[in-house]
Amino acid sequence: MKHAYTQLIATLRHWDYEYYVLDNPSVSDSHYDAAFRELLAIEAAHPDWVTPDSPSQRVGAEPISEFNKIEHRVKMLSLANAFSLEETYQFFEKAAKDLDIATDTLPIFSEPKLDGLAISIHYDNGLFSYAATRGDGQTGEDVSHNIKTIKSVPLQLATDNPPATLEVRGEVFMPKAAFAKLNSMAVETNGKTFVNPRNAAAGTIRQMDPKIAAGRDLRFIPYGIGDYQGDAEFMAHSQILDYLARLGFRKNAPCDSFLGSFAEFTRNYALMEQVRERLPMEIDGIVYKIDTLALQNTLGFIARSPKWAVARKFPAQLALTQLLEVDFQVGRTGVLTPVARLEPVFVGGVTVSNATLHNMDEIERLGLCIGDSVEIQRAGDVIPKISKVANIGAQRTAIIMPSVCPVCGAAVERTVGQAAYRCTGGLSCAAQGAERIRHYASRKCMNIINLGTKLIEVLYSKGILHTIADIYTLKASDIADLDGQGEKSAQNVLDSIKATKNTQLGTFIAALGIHEIGEESAKAIAKQFKNYPALISATYEDLLQVPDIGPVMAKNIVDFFADAKNQAIVQAIIDAGVNWPDVAADPAQAQPLAGQTWVITGTLSMPRDQAKAALEGLGAKVSGSVSKKTTAVLAGAEAGSKLAKAQELGVKVVAEEEFKKLLANYTSAELL
Ligand code: IVH
């Protein structure tokens, strides 16, 4: 059994290697997942077997509480930059002069300059020991917990004869596709988006909780070694890369290469510029290194960079064009984003005719008007943006945020203190429809488990779902007829819709997706108003009385229910059978007179029964005779012996006017 376990570890490790290092998987994802689950099951049964190199150990149990400092045993250097072919030549001419050899005999190795962050990974006797960021080159931070989650980082080196110490240095990056996916998911869930893959990789490595890194697709490619104590003898940088590849690391290939002479630089650069678009990761230049280690050592370094390597940076991809028009796109959460329509222009290998402008602040910052000539900047797969106004247009028109939503016609408003403008169309704005439905059905809201995001999007795009109320008119045939669905799954969806009809008011309010009203605030609102009619008739001032509800939230709620379309949608949902109990009265609040005994005497302006019910409703007992234990006597006109008794015993006497004020304090007026 234990043998089977070690075998399983070796198999999984090999599959990781095939997938993440060789880009050549031999098994399907589901096959891999099944084996991984088996591994977890064995480890659960035999916790003492678990070894640190088991694939299950990539995600450590607990988030770290701080980053420990790591002193680099060998300083981590940076690279000098060259921005042209001339500068590249000059760099190596100088090196050749120092070495006193002919420039065109220098052995130059070329590698893509990966656009991520430098990481140093330490192995002791072949086992992963720790990993650190570059920091200032001298001291970095321990990020082992996140680096261990990267599947192209071996936890154990693939050799029977591991070096006593090995420090592998290289770049951690996020592939373009993984970056695009991460950002589109962030947009859907209103989460933080990243500007580019490098920021996404760096932001991930800076997380305390390794589960975040484990859920994102980071990769590692080595480009050298630092500290090393082992048997291998290296003559050249390229031999080190080959050695690392044998130990289980990825090579910088497919586009690293050995350059014969200076003449090769031009060809190599042109090739890399072309290849760049098609590479799965961002590169921001080419690194040229003198391959022979003896020559490297002779040259040494100046300040913080070696004299044997230089980074030829790609120029920023810029072009000039004209801003023709600005359209406003309404996003899934109602935010209006200005989008620049441009005179098509060729930049960085593609034709660009649109660029995002983010928000109105950005337009103001750029001083941009329609008709201006603008500079377009493009970085890899990142959406092109306008970097500046190059020339003010002869005829220019100001860019104005529309006052009504271009999709539904509802008013557009800017929340105080925020850059974004939003459509106030709420549940009926088509641009927000699918997102509203997804939110409504989501786990934390109505929890309609079988109505998932994909299905919602299909039903929405087919015009079957327009608003959240349409969920309750779905028919089995609406779903069963879709690709990949059937009678059974359709029934499951309908069952889960039905099963979630009994809900709580707080849950339902949260599910409506009113801007800024989350789970907690929805609960507080439900607690205060107790039922739906009270909620929709609540005024702005009433809402401000709710704990933790501020002016913006109060306004959003009032606006939401002031919209007849929103009310109609909610009513349709209630009519379809969605229901909740009145929120139970908070005993402390609802029974302010608990423990008190009252006596009513004399003639009141209201029926005596009503006064009695009001007192009982507040928790008081109403008795027929006055004693020392009586808390108070409610005395109407012409009160007689009971009033006298009260005065005699020193019991508090309350006149009707005072009584009414007291009731008004505790209850709503209908009680009277
Ligand atoms: S060599 C002593 N090779 O670029 C040389 N660096 O601008 C140290 N980088 O900190 C680095 N790809 O994070 C080297 N193929 C490559 C690289 C590379 C990306 C990064 C690395 C370094 C930065 C310097």
C-alpha cells in the first residue's frame, strides 16, 4: 500500500512535468483529478506517510502572517537596458574591449526577457527548501508558501544525485490566457482587475494566503543559478540551462538561441518581435548574455548589473490616430465606461479601432476631446489605451457623460466620492440583466444551485430570461431544449427554484442587488422594517435610522423602490410564491414595558380595550386593582377611587396625553 502511494506521487509529479514543463500532457484533466483525489484519500488515512514533496503539499495549510526577510547569499543583480541595436552593439563592444578579444568572436546567448518577477528558489539535497523575491538584490522576502503552489517548480529535483545546495533563479509570470481569464472573472464578481500580467503575477506572489496563488495559473522559467554546491561543472550559461532542464525545470525555449556573430542580432531581434505576439506569455525584450562563464567572471559587474549581459527592450508600441467618437458602454453592474472609437491604426502587429478610456476622470486628466489626434499605446494583449493627446483637433467636441442610460433610458448618476457613473435602471436595464440574475440566484443570495452562471447567460441571450422575475416563469422545455441540457437537468433547475421560494426578507433584499447593499446591510434593513410593505414605504430619513446605513445606501434603496418597474418585478416574484416570514420582533425592543403592571381608570378618548392591547403589546400586564406593586395608573377623565389609591400609595399616575406620547415612542401610530 505504501508502495502504491509513493508510486502515485511519482506518477502525479510526472504528469505535472508533462503539463507544466513540457507543454505535452499525456492524460486528461479528469484523469489527473481522479488520481489526485486518490492521493488525498490515502494521505487522509495515513497522515504519517505524507512527504514534503507530495503534490498535495503545494498548498500549505494556513496563510502566513508576515513576510520573513531573506538575505541573498549571492547578490541578485539587475540588467542594464539597451533601447536600440546601436546600444546593444556598443554594450558588447565595450565588453570585448575589456576582454581584449574581437567583438564578433563573443559567444552570445539570446533569451526572451520574460515580463514577470525575479524569484530565487533554494533546494537542499534535492528538496525544495524556500523561495524569495529579489527585493533590493541584497535582501528579499520569503514567499515559499506561494512559490510552492506553482506546478512548474519541482518540489523535488529529478535526479538521483542532487547537489547539496542549489539556488535556481528565474522569472515567475502569468501566461496571457490565464491573465485574461482572471480579469474577466474579476469583472464578473466585481473584484479587483489587474493592469497587466506582470502586476497580476506580482500581486499574487504578495498574498499571505497560498490558496489564492494555488487558484491562479503562475509559471516559472529559470534563467540562471545563484548559490551552488554540487558535482556538476559548467563552462557556459547554456550548459546551466540544460542542467536545470534535466532537473525538471522549464527551458526558456522555444525562443532561446545561440547567436553566431553580431550580424545575428538584427535577424534575432526581427524574429523575436514577430514571435512575440504568438508567445503564450508577455515578453518585454530580449536578454543577450555572453555564454562562456570564464568570460563572465573576468568581466564581473558594475553597480547592480553584470557587464556580460544586457536587456534589449522592445519599444513601447505607440501610434498616432484620431479620436472619432466616444461611446458609453453599460457594464454588467451598471457602470458606464467611455470607449474611444478611433480612426483604425496599425500598432504592435494589430489594427486598433477602439480603446478604453476607463472613466470621466481619465478623460479630464488627458484633456481629451473628440476630434483630437491621440497617441495609442499597446502592451501585448492588454487593451489598447490612449496615452496622451498628441495634437488638439481643429474642430473638437467635449466628451459628455449622457444623462440617461444608452441601453434602458434610466437616469445616470455619479455616486459622491466615486469615479464611476451608473445607470439607475436597476432590475429592468437590459445591460445589467444577466448579472442581476446571476447575483440573485447566487449561493449567498437565493442560492438556486442548479441555475448557474452559464445557464443564465444562455437563457438571457436567448431572450428567455429578461429579469429576475422571469426565473419563476421558466418552463422545463425552455431548458431541456438547450444544448447539453435534458429533461432531467431541466427538472433539477425547476426543483431548485421551487425549493428556494421560502426565504428570509434579508436574503431577498440582498438578492435584489441594490448598489452598495450587501448581505449585512440587507439583514439590518430587514430587522428594522420587518416586512416588505414597511420597507417600500420607508423614507430616506427612516432608512438613515437603520444601524450602519449611510446616506448613499439610504438613497440607493429609496431610488430603487421609487422605480415602478423595480416594484413590479418584485411584486411578480411575490405573486409567483416567493415568501418570507415577518422578521421576528426583537424581544428587547418590542417589549419595553415587560415586567410592568398597569391599571387603567377613568374615561379615555380611545376604547379602553385598545389602550389595554397597546400596553400588553409592549409587554405590560394590565390589572384591575391598584397595589404597591402597580407600576403606573393610566388615568382618564373622571377617575375615581383607583386614582386616589394610587396617590395614596405613591404609584405613578400617567395622564392620557403622556400615555399617547409614550406609545408613539415605542410603536407605530396604528396601534392607537
Ligand atoms: S538575467 C545577472 N534573464 O529582468 C542577470 N533576467 O531587468 C540577472 N528577466 O531581474 C537576470 N527574463 O527579473 C535574466 N532571460 C532573463 C530574464 C530576466 C526576465 C528579468 C529578471 C531581472 C530583470 C532585469
